[in-house]
Amino acid sequence: GRASVEKRDKCLFNTRAFIEKIARHIWISYWFIPALILLVSLLLVPLTLSLDRLLANSGDVDFILLSQTQPDSAQALLSTIAGSIIGIAGVSFSITIVAVSFASFMRDRGNQTSLGVFIGSFLYTLLILRAVRSADGVAAPNQAISEFVPQLSISVSVGLVIICMFFFIYFIHHVP
């Protein structure tokens, strides 16, 4: 009776303590926030591409941020954005590697968020770049490739570059 209830309660307490310990280790992990931002980036891609397809079918795309872009221009812009973001991330986190001996530096949420924003923006841009199709692309026999330039997704990618610039400035200011 009573001994088995106490034993069960102790087991539940140990299990709960173990789960709390694992959750705490995940929460303080350097990669938790970057991984969370990567997940948001992965979820943002299908959302903006779906909106782009809806906008492409509506024909009413005269908003300034959604100006019509040719596939080659879109690919060049997205390639430039992706290359720039990963370059900034490399420089920023080379600084982090130098300071890695300071454990508190690695636990800093600002540094973790900066890494997440850079890597998440890079991943988002690469996945949007992959979605751009030109009509002269290679298709399977008896299939025509329809041209697709995700205008909204490109605008989001440009917005992410602006956000990355603010995070880069924050990071550089925050490091000392």
C-alpha cells in the first residue's frame, strides 16, 4: 500500500527531475536558439512560396516590394544574398571561436540569436533560390517548364538581409 505509493512517487520525481535536467541542458545549449531559428526558416519557405504562387495566379503584383523580376536576375540576387550572409556569419563566428575559451560568451543569448539569424537567413535564401525557374530550363521529354519567380519570397530574403545587418552591428557592438 503506502510503500508502493511512496516508491511510485519517488520514481515519478526522478523521471521528472531527469526530464527537467535534459530540458535545461537543451535550453542552455549554444545551438538551441540557432536550431529554433533554422526551424522557423524551414517553415517560412513553403509559406512564402505558396503566397507567391497565389500572387502569380492573381496577376495583381504592382506592389513596390513585389516588382517583377526575371529568373536570371532573381537567381543572381539570391545568390549574392546567400553568399553575403554566409560571409558575414563566417566573420562573426570566427570572432566567436577566438573567444570560445570564455564559457559565458558561448551561453550569451545575443550571440546564439545572431548565429541563428545568419544561418536561418542563409538557409531560407538558398531554398528560395532553388525554387526560381526559368522557361529555358531543362525539362523531361514532353514537359514544359513554366517560369516561376517568387517575388514575395525574394522580398522576404532582402528583408532578412536588412535584419542580418542589424544583427551584425549588434554582434560587433556586443562582443567587447
